Amino acid sequence: MAVPSPRYAERITGAQALLRSLELVGTEVIFGLPGGAILPAYDALVDSKTLRHVLVRHEQCAGHAARGYAQATGRVGVCLVTSGPGATNLVTPLADAYRDSIPIVAITGQVPSTAIGTDAFQEIDVLGITLPITKHGFAVTDAEQIPAAIADAFRIARAGRPGPVVVDVCKDALLAATPFPGLLGSAPQTPTMYDEELLRSALKLLSSASRPVLYVGGGAVLGETAPELLRFAEHAGIPVVTTLMGLGVFPDSHPLHMGMPGMHGSVAAVGALQQADLLIAVGVRFDDRVTGQLSTFAPGAQVIHIDIDATEVSRVRHADVPLVGDCKEVLGELHRLSAAEDLRYDFTAWTRILQGYQKTYRPAYEQPAEGLSAPRVLRRLSELAAPEAIYVTGVGQHQMWAAQCIGFERPRSLITSGGLGTMGVAVPAAMGAKMALPEREVWAIDGDGCFQMTHQELATCVAERIPIKIAVINNGSYGMVRQWQNLFYDERYSQSELNTVGAAPDFVRLAEAYGCVGLRCTKADEIDDVVRRALEITDTPVVIDFQVPASEMVWPMIGPGISNDDIAIARGLSPRWDTSIVREEIIARNASNKLIRASPRAVSLVTRDTPYVVPRVTATVRRCGLTINRMSMESRSGRQYLKLFLESPGDRGESLVDSLRNLADVLECKAVEQEESHEYERLDHDAIG
């Protein structure tokens, strides 16, 4: 970066240089909270004609608001805090932005340079603390360094894979006089490590595939890839799945969209990845919440991995064709080459199978006889809200229900914490999104646990006239923690209940105390009226307390550490896959593991009595290319006793026994001679298989 000679430049204070530098790089809004070391910058802020400062009630929320601003627009979010605890309160939002590749510049005050290393009041090694969770950090001890540091911080935050950058400025640098020559910054450079030969290799894999899937993540959103993705997917007719962070980059309503994969993804999306023979991975990191048990993820698929970050390619899953570069550019080139060579594809049969899964296994939630169902609330809210609304979620059950029930038709319409899973992010991030796009309707979808972590920012919203709308899905507990305790910890609800005697706040009165409008909804027939009342209020924040039962759980679900093949659509219920499209590959894959000896016609198991054990067992049988003819089950003393009778196991029965022995919760497994008995029950595939 070139900076003109300061010989004839105007002389101003370092604090003034800081603000002018921010103005020149295009900053419009700063989220922050003053303190001793950063006070010179706040004094200079009084004279700024273009910068708007939003005074938050906690520094952590300054970081989350900057994240919401950045994620809603693609521009760099800015936060400004003091040294010591002010800076350390930014650690969580910086880590959150780092994990989700959100461009933020965090400016922190620091003690005078002469006091560094003396354990001065509120001295802290900010760069040392934040080094693992930022792209870069600048230590500014001289006022002349400020313009270059700000220009470089913004360039680095945007360049390549975006992320947070820290600029730590000593107080004496802010007070000192310095020449200000202006600011010259270079445009971010996009790294590319692919050529036409690699592109043709990718198209060759696509031409030979019969079951390809576009597996699309947050990198596609960050790269503004939506037009190229839609054009390429429609040109080739390839089914698309979008991760939590990628929702909206491909329209939910499009017939090629199979939904969100992962732990609480759709059956169609999970099945698409598991049964694919080619994954075109676009801006994804093969996160464990998507892959499940990595060794069994997409077992028959080759991989084309497109990502701007070279370190991400082949890090988790080997890429047969690595395409390192901007997702927008690479997909555009793939479409151009494919169209130029008049390549034709027909994946109609494959798409129909996945659409069959969509139709058969839509998320089905029962409406309670009395009260509300959280999924119904969110589905109806999205139908009544403006089509261009932005939704910002906390983390937990409400986050997953929002991903399932709200239709995301455009990029950047969902703001959520994906990689770090930060509770409390919704209210401040919604505040930042609304500041960035005041003409858009912004809904914060929060749980009662998350809301109680950052609701103090309602005061900020009122003071700054930021009219966000907040839907609190109030089940009186840390809902996802409670769900795991229900499923995996024998319903022992340790420290997950929030509504103990006298401890449950009245969210309506809380909202009113802050100067917001508070509404409550407890019945299904009240949903429309309450949401419409909230939509009519456009000049102040609105909080709606939706009271839902604590017993409601998120389905589908893939239990921790198990294969995606074992996805459950409800407790003890699994989908019935179309095995005709994968049987040949499964048989071939397992053939090398067979043992040359007599093969059993039946298998006996003793397992722990857990809700996932039967789906795991039946899925393992399918993966080994076998079919269960009938099965007996008996539960006693915390154990399940299963006997499986197989149809023509051939040489694969012994490899099945080995595979079953490796399953979690299987205590004993052995081959037995088949015998006839009227006690055996025919396996109900619609129920558990």
C-alpha cells in the first residue's frame, strides 16, 4: 500500500487520524462503548459529520452488532472499545466472526506505549489473546502508523476468506500530533490456484456421474455466488443442498433444492449426500455437524471442492479435483465451459428419488392440544412477514426450527452463529443488520435462554431508534440441552430448567421497562393477530413472548458420532431409503471385508436400551447390502435383546457381524443358526427401517 509523503500534509491528532481513516475506507456506523484508553477517539468523534456511533450496553454486543452489520451487507463491520476488560469482552464475538468468516475490524484502546509491560491499570495483551481467532492484528504505538494500519486492516478483513482483524492503539498515539497525508489502499486480491485443465477434469467427473449433488455452504454467500450457482445448477440439472450458513444462496422453493443437510437437516438433503456419487462442494468446510461420522459420510462419492481458502481444500475430505479460487468465478467458468462444449446432462431419475424423500419425509410436528407449537409459530411468522425480511437467530432449538420452517429465498436473509454456536447473538446482531439495512424488516428469533444473555441491548435499540422485532421462543429451558438430556441422559434434566419458582421473568413487562412494546402469545389462534400487531409497529422495538412446551424436540436428528444413514425422523423412527440406487456400490465396498467361512442366516444382539440403537442396527444391515426378513425385540433391565433374520446373506453375513460389533451401544453380537418360531415379528420398515 502506498502512502504519499507527509512533508506537506495537514497535522492532526492520532484520534482524528483514526476517524478520518475510517471515513476514507467507507465506514458509516461504529458500534462501541467508551473507556479511559480510547477516550481521545471518542472526543474526536464529536466533530465527525459522517460517522454514526451506536452506544451499546456491553462490549460483547458491539462485536455481535458489527457481525450482523457485516453479514447483512458484505461490508466490513466496525467496533470500538477500550483496553483491558473492554477488549477481552470482544473475544467471543471475534471468535464467532472468525469461525464464520465475517469481516470485522475491532479497534481497541491500549495503555500508553511507555506503560506497556508494567502491568498498568487495564493493560492486557490484546493481540496475544486474539491471535488464534483473528486474521491479523496491528499494534499501533505511533500516531503516524494509524492511517496505514486502518487501510491494511480493512483490506485484510475483506481479502480472500474474510474474517476479523484487531487494531490495538496506544493512548499516547491517539493524543500525539501527526501529519495526515490521506489514504491510499489497494483492492483485495483473490487467490486462484486452478486452470482450464482442472475445470475440464471437474466437468469430466460430472459427465460420468449419475448422482451428483451441489453441496453449498456459507462461502458461496460470502462470495456473492447466488446468480452463478442458480445458472449452473439449472443448466446441469443438479440437485442442491445448502448448509445452515448457506441458506438463501439458492432459493428454498426451487425444485432442485433438497434442503439443509446435517444433524437436524432434511431427509432429502442427508440422503442426497449419502447416496451421491459426486459432491460438488462450494464454499464448505465439511463440518462435523454435516458429515456425522466422517468415515461413513458420502461413502461412494468423488469430490470437486471449490473454495477461496486453499487450506480448507482436502483438510477433512480428500478432493479429487481441487479448485482454489473465488466461488463466483469458478462456477461461472464451469458453466461457460460446459455451455461452450454443449455438454448435456440428465439427472432426472436421481432428482425424482430425492424429491420423493422430500414429499415422504417432510418435518412433521404435532400441534399440542393446548398451547403453541414452535415450528408452527415460525412457519406462520415467515408467511406473514415481508418477503425481503432478514432473520437473525440465537443458537439452539429455535435456530434449527427457524432453518427448517422459514423459507429463505435470497442470500443474506439468515444471520446466525454457525461455527462457534454463540448464544445471545440474536438481539445485537439484529440491531447491526437493521442499522445496515433500515428499509428491511428484521426479526430476531431467540430462545428464552439466549434472550436473557443480551436483552440489555433493547435499551440501545430504543435510544438509537432501531425498530427490530424479537420473537422469543419461550420454553422455560435451555431447549437443546434439555433435548439431549432427554435422548442421551435418561431424562435427567441437570441445570437446564429456567422457570424454577420465582425465576422466570415476564418478558412483556421486561420489554415495556426498556421502552419497547411487549406482546404475548399462548394459543395457536392468537399467532396471526399478535404477529400482525408487531408488523404494524415500525418506530420502536417489539418483543413477542411465544410460550411453547418444553417437551417439544427438533426432528429429524442424527445422534452425535453416528452415521448420517442413521438419521431419525422421530424417536425410534427412521426413513426407508431407496436402496436400489446404492446397493451395487455397497456390495462392492464391503466385498473386500468378507471372511471366507460359513455365513450366518441370523444374528443375535444385546444392546443398551437407547432410542437410536434399532435405527443404527438396521442402517448397518443396509450398508452391508443385506435385507432383514424378520426381527424379534425384547427390552428388560435396561437392555434390548434383538435377533435379526437375514434374506440370503451369502458371503456378507460375517462382515455384518463385525460391523455390528463396532457400533456404539452394542454389547454383544454373534451369529446364530436360523430357527423357526411364531414369536418373531415381521420388521415394519415404515416404522424403524
